[in-house]
Amino acid sequence: MGTASAKQSGCSLSPTHANNSHPMKVGVVGGGQLGRMMGLAGIPLGLEFRFLDPVREAPAAAVGELVVGALDDPTALRTLAKGVDRLTYEIENIDVAPLAALTPAPAPPIEALAVAQDRCQEKAMFEALEIPVAAYAIVASAEDLAGAAAGVGFPAVLKATRMGYDGRGQRFVDNEAQLRAAWQDLTSDTAILESRIDFDREVSMIGVRSADGEHRFYPLTENRHEDGILRVSRAPAAAAAAVEQQARRHLAAIMAEVDYVGVLTVEFFQQGNRLLANEMAPRVHNSGHWTIEGAVTSQFENHLRAICGLPLGSAESLGFAAMVNLLGSIPPAEQLLADPELHLHDYGKSPRSNRKVGHCTLVDSDSRRLAQRLETLQQRLDQGVGPGD
């Protein structure tokens, strides 16, 4: 009962200016599903929203004002920023330079965004903070390929330095011929050749930090990817206390390094009780969608609390949770919702192959029962129908 009350109590906050003249307005660069869920979390807090997105039918248009324009257009960005009290972003593949010129300054800080956009800078930061990473080499030209292969070995993965996500900009290679072909296919001036490690599983640690250094950490989340796209997240991930603390320590070190404000996610490869950092995301994250129903305070609400100067909410889980991405299309809602304990999130996107158009979340007090329900849901989705059909 106590945790449920804590979850509900977050809705009573009403941030306003000191003169109480109007509600606080948040400007968001990007109007995709992350922006939409941010708006849904912020409206009960008394926040208002303005989004910038190049698509007039952007999902976030349902929860706030929409400025239609390119994400790197200085005029559109100034329109977004005019009159807002806080600025944030829900996508990291955006040009840093025009963002840095805006007032108010965006949160999370531009420095974190710049590092996350460049795998070379990201690896350098991890290593400087003594966060383990897989063996890698930087490739700036075709002449670098042989030396990189000799140093890293095979099998390996060639990753574009910039603009790679959801499996884009990555090629698995097993020999030098495949490496040369992958380099030709890669639309990037530089790349990283990274050892393809034999890991037990992929996990993510999501945390939030306020401007005064207060922080909360969500339970470690286990993720399953297919073709580079997240399919399923489960939390709390069964893990030794030492592994959980290791992930929190690494995340806290990054936050302190860049004086972070907002939600930050780091994805890891786990080998036994050892974690190797893969990449970081300076924003609310797909692997944290389970927190909407599965935690006392969702990642979206806590991100807004942090950037708006409000006290952070508890990040404790409310049992065991599983999130399943819905890719391409969504089965009929009446079929999915035949499971009375399933939570459906429809992003309002048109169907398209491998497009994230929604997600389902299951929450249960028993981990074994959750696993059974998750298996049933996945079987039904594979068959193209919902539970209870």
C-alpha cells in the first residue's frame, strides 16, 4: 500500500513560477514516442509542453504544442525555445551546435550529448573513468583496416562512429574480406572495430540525477535484442549484488563527470560478474519503458522532476516487470487487452517494417508467473493475435 501511495503522490506537484502566473512549460527537441510518454508523465505534474519535430503527425502532438521543422533548423529551435522554462531532448542524433546556442540551456548537458554521439569520445570517457569496454580500434581510412584487425582480431563488429542506433551503422565481420566490404558499405568517415565478445546477456542501468547531485537508480534491466533492435526488457534483472553495484558505480561516475541532470542510461554486456560498457544514452530510454507501470516513479516523470528542479521520486520497482516492443504493426487492441493485466501503449504511428509502433508491459508479484505470461504474450504476437483471442 505504501508504494502505491508514493506513486500516486507524484501527481500532486504543480510547478509554477515564483509569481504563480503560469505553469512551467517544457520544450522538447523531438516529438516521437519518447516525447509523447514524457508529456503523458508531465501533464499530471501541471507541466505544459512544446515539441519540435519534422513530421506534422508526430506522436507527441497529442500531448502538447507542435512546432514542425527540422531538428537542426536554428529558426525552428528558437521558436521551440521561446517562452519555455526548460529545454530537453528525446533523441540524440541531433546537431549539437544549434542546441548549444539556445536559452535556456538544454538538460541533459550538451557535453553528455556530444560524447554519446561519437563512439570514439564515448570509449575515451569510459576508459578515463575506468569503466571496462571491449577491445577496439579506431578506423579512419581503408589503410587502417589491417592494423585494426590485427589488434582486435575476429570475430568483430564494425560500428560507424556517429549516427548508429537500432542496429543501423553496424556490420558483423569474421574475416578481412568481410571487413573491407563492411567499410565500403558504411556511410561514415570514421568507425570503430570492436571485438565481438562472448557475453552472457545484455543489461542496462538507468539512473536520474538532479541539479544538486541527488540521484536515484532503477533496478538493473535485462534486455534481449534481435537484429540490433530491442525486443524485450525485464526488470529487476536477477543479478548478484556486486553486479548491480558495479553498474550503479559506473553510471554515477559518468553523471558526476559531466554534471549530469536528467535520466541517463548505460547499456552493458555482462560476462559472469563483470560488466563491459557498450554505449550510453543521455535521455529516457526504450529499456526503461517498464517503469511506467512497474516502478514507483517512471523514468519519464523522474526526468521531468530532475530538469524542472523538483524532488526526485522513488525508483523502486513494484514487483517484476516485462516490456515487449511492438514492431511493424499492433494487433487489434481488443485482443491484446483480453489479458486484463496487460498494459498497452499505442504510439499512434503508421505501420512500417521493424518500426517501433507501441509496446506492452506486464507486471506481476511473482517472477515465475511473469515469465509464463511473457511467453504466452510472445507466442500470441508471433502468431499475429493477442492474448485471450
